[in-house]
Amino acid sequence: MSEEKPEPWLTIIGIGDNGLSSLSPSALSLIWQADTIVVSERLDTVLEGMPPKTVLNWAEGFHDVLEKVIALRGRPTTVLATGDPMHFGIGATLRRHFEADEMRIIPSPSAFSLAASRLGWPLQDVDQISLHGRSVETLVRYLQPTARIIALTSDASTIREAAELIQAHGFSGSHIHVLEHMGGEAERSGQYTVEDILEGEHDFSDFNTIGIRCIRAPHFHPLIAGLDDDAFEHDGQLTKKEVRAVTLSHLRPYRNALLWDIGAGCGSIAIEWMRTGGRAVAVEAESPRVEMIRNNAARLGVPALQVVEGRAPAALDGLKRPDAVFIGGGMSGEGVFEACWEALKPGGRMVANAVTVEGEMALASLHAQLGGDLVRIAVSRAEPVGRFSGWKPLMPVTIWSVEKGWE
């Protein structure tokens, strides 16, 4: 017979722009019963007229306030949030620190739901992203022909920053809907082209959500593996697009999976992995290449790529265990494979490429020990030969891939 679980002590309540009037009586009672209330800077005014409470404000410093909330464990505490706390909200963040049965979550309609209802966009057909407190370059990988995107913003300045990126990536003429204070008395909205935003003077509220409707564009970066080589800044240390596409097919990316890209070069494998929805760490020993990786990640819409400057295996200390590992450089380094294989989660994928005879011998030896697939790719590209064209071969690449057994 299971033990009866105690009542959740931490309540997270999403409220609308019209404050406490948006809440049900049961949600209001949970605020009244709390010993401590935690609010954001924007929501502190909703408590005016309430009996004295201990109030914490995230504006005092997130980590400091979080430590105070952790110290309150077991005592009735209510966190006021905007909209749906579990959709790019504080609830999702707090869930990393508390068990689900400690929390009671009462959502209000999210900004995404409200924006979709205002615009008439079916939410299942819309990319929903947050630029709030995040690099605006996050938007880039969602810029696809005819895409519809709803994005949370940090403040009014995000609108212009987004317009600049949209224009820079060839989507001039796209429309940006600016929706301010949805659900509140000050609600207003407007539709603008990218050019309208960049050329005009606008007094937008800091509390806004934007809806982006992309035009069809002749040039864009598709989300499937194998971006053109010239999409990346590089010094020649680049996995060519044809080999990159095959390599990623062996890595088998999936959403939220963590990749280690060892000897990352310009970061092309890690970046394309993240563009499919995964997470990645790029490990690179050469400082100029580290800067290239960061530039490429921002330009291609994955600024959250973690870049570690250093040489494996020493540089791997302290990293979270990966779901997949790609070794494109450094396979010949002593202890690199062993460290990566030890860290790789059960069921994870290991893929390594080699272009030298010595590298091929190392992969053949590992294939003999651990099995997996060994593939050799030879690619030729047509190039001018006088008035005609001829095939110019690239260096053949050997790819070894293997799945680690389940423990």
C-alpha cells in the first residue's frame, strides 16, 4: 500500500496582464494562504492592498532568491508568474530544483495561446520560441520560407533586433505582428513589414510578444543535415557537406540529446546537430577556431552551443555525459577514445571519421574490437577544366559508427 504524499508546499500561479482579477477563487486562496510570495519585477504591483506577506523578487538576483526558496522547503510558498509557468516560464526552471510532487502549478493562457488566438494561427503549425533573456540569434534557425513564428521578447528592443536578423538572412518583406499587453486594459497590436520596423519610429511596450510570418525566400539554410560549406567560416578544417550529411545520419540526432564534438574544427557537426533540436558541446584546442565556432553558432541560429577550449581527454573533465560522441579530430590522441567511450551513456552513438591511413587503421582496429559499421566515402565534384568540366575528387573519408550496449 503506497504512502499518502504530503500536499505540495510550492505553488506556481500564472496570471494574466489584468493581474489578480484573472485568477479563480481557488488560485486566489492559495496566494492568501502562502507565508511567502515570490514575484518578478513586473508583477510586484499586483500585491498592492493585500495583507502583509514576505515578498521575494527575482529582480534581487535569481540565484540568491532561488537559495531562499530552497530554504523555505515545506512552508507554504507561492510564485507568481506570467501566463503558463511551464512554457518557457519559471515553472520549468524550478522543476530542475524540486520534485514534481512538491509543486502545484496553476497556469493561465500562455502568450503563445493568446497570440495564436489574436492572429488566427493554428498553434500546432507555429514555431514557439523564447527570446526573453536569450540571444536573439536563436531566431535564425527558425527562419524558413512561409514559416510562422511566435516569440517571447525581452523588451521593446528585441523587435528591432529580430527585424535586423530577418533582413540579414534574406527574408526582407516578411511581416512582424507586435502584440502588447495581451489580455490587459492596455492591449494593442499592429502588423508591420521588416522594413516598417527598421525605417520607422515606434513606441512599443516592453511587455510584448511578436508573431513573424516569413515570405518565400530564394536563399535559406534548410534544417536537414548538409548545409553548404560556405555557410561556415572555416580555415579548411571542415567536414564537407556530403560527408557531414552522412556522418550526422550515423549519429542519429534526436531532440534534447547531448553531443560531444571532439576536435570540432569550425563546429559544423555540432551546429547541424543543434539545428535538429539537440544540445552540443564543441571541444577545440586551437583558439582561432574556437572563435570561429562561436561565430558560426550565432550566425546559424544556435548561440547556446557550449564551446570548450582545450584538448581531449583533459578538456572533457566536468562535462555532462553525452548521448552521442563525434570524433572528427584527435582520434590519434592518447586516451581520447577511451575517455569518450567511458563517458558515453548506454545506448549512445559513437562516430569517428578518418582521412589518413593511420586514422583508418585505428578505426579498423576499433571496428574489429567493438563491431559497428565501417564505411568509406569518396566524393567528387564537377569543376571547370578549360572550356569543359571534370570531376575533382575530395579526400576519401572513412566513417566508423557503433552503438554502446545497454548496461
